[in-house]
Amino acid sequence: MMPSTDSFVQSHTHGIHVIDTGFQRPRFDASYLIVERGRGAFVDTGTNHSVPRLLAALEAAGLQRADVDFVIATHVHLDHAGGVGLLMQALPAARLVVHPRGARHLIDPSQLMAGARGVYGDEEVARSYGEVVGVDEDRVLTTNDEMTLDFAGRALRFIDTPGHARHHHCIWDERSRGFFTGDTFGLSYREFDTGRGAWMLPTTTPVQFEPEALRESVRRMLAFDPQQMYLTHYGPVGSVERLGAQFLESLAEIVALGHRAAGAADRHGALRRGLSELYLQQLQRHGCTLPDDEVLALLAMDIELNAQGMGIWLDRLASAR
């Protein structure tokens, strides 16, 4: 039975609705519904299992399925775009908006699914994501850097933001003076909010972590002087200047950790331990009072995937020498 939308949809200013997709745990993975002049646009979708929630949120906002003009994927990782194809089947007028490097993977998801199975395993992919559905090519609109999309008179501006993934763009919404950031601006879980506000960590998940490009992407976003960042993981955050500085400092610490661990006999273990220690130290400074074991449980998946992504980055560095 579908829970009440009150339990998984939050309405914010400027016609922006935050939908908890239900992926992994509450307040972990968000989709956004933007409503403008009776038209709708989704930004990120979660997985196939999330689609009923997105459609319920649409109905709660007073829109019909034919009122949705766009489904926008920040990038094609499955926690962001795994539900795109199934959602598009329910939205007869919508076009998919995707980075040109990611379009082919959402038209034909076979390679995307193979990559996910390589990272997570067959059983976990089946449980968490289901079988990703492809999108008809004639319904796909690819972006280019600085492209502006007219959404019912509301300008949505796309900028190319590599570093987390080469198929990543972020969306500047002049109306709210905010970016829909996907994973480029990192992760900020509400469990770690304190009196000092939100805490932020960069994500280095496989397979295209490139710290120099990520640093420049974040600096480029900060140059817009954004007032809000609409994170997929999780929700809108303010105090952007402070969080941006924290992000860049943390990124530098992660790079230094990677270089220290590069020659370790158990490199993956060293990366996992180093990330765990780094996060615990940062959260202690941030005023987080959760016990260490609870913090590490909440971050367990991120620690594992971030260590994997750092390992792939270090292998690329070694092979380039």
C-alpha cells in the first residue's frame, strides 16, 4: 500500500517539491518535481521502485501525467536515473533531458546494467534497481554546456560538471538561485545536521572520479553565488559558501589520503580506514553527537564505494606514468 504523500514529499519555495524516492533508507535519495504554470519537470528519478512515489507526488501537486514536459537526469548512475525509462512510459508528453555522454546508456541500458552488476553484484542490482527500461531515442534531448531550456517560461541552464562522472551536468535555476547538483556538490545527510548546519562530503564512487575536474566544477558552480543547492543525497541545503569551502577542503584531504595509501599492501583496506577516520574527525568538529558506530553504519555504503572509486582513480594515475 502506498503511504501518504505527506510522508515522502516536502514542498519548498519556487514550486519545488522534494520526493524521497525510498531508495536504501529514508532521506537518502531525492527526486525533485518542479511545477511552473501548471507544467511539471522531474530532476532525477531514483530507481524503478521509486516511480509510484513520483507519480503520486505529481498527482498531489495537482498535475496530470500529460502535464510533465521534461524528465531530467543529472547523470546516469542508477540511483539517479534507474527509473527514467519506466517513468517516461507513464508520461506521454515528456522528453528526457540528459548529458550527451549519458544518452546512449538510457536509450539502451544494457551496458549500464552490466557496469552496475560489476560493482554491486547481480543479486543487489535486482533487489535495489530492478531491470532498467530504455527510452525511445526520439524522446531524448541532449544538452550542451551553457544550454538554456525553456520550461514553461522558466529558464533552466545546464553546465557541464565532470569530476564525479563525465556524463554529469548540473542545472541552474535562476528563479530559486539554486543548482540541482546530482552528485557533483557531494552528499549531505540530514542525520548529521547540527547547530552549525549541514555537513558535506565529496563522493568518489566508481568509475570516473577525477579530483581536478571535480574541483573546477564546484568552483564554477560557486561563482554563480547560489543561495540553495538541491542535492540528490539529500535535499536542499543553504549556507552554500561555507559548504563549498568545506567540500574543497575535504576533497584535498581525500586526494592526500589516496596518495598516502597508494602503495599499501591492502590499499582498499587503507582507503576504507582512512575515509572512516576522516569522516569521524570532520563530524566531531562539526558538533555531531552520534556514536561512532552509528555514524559508520550510516556511511558504510559511501565508505565502500568511495574507496572503490579512489582505487580506480589511483590505478589510472599509475598507468599514466
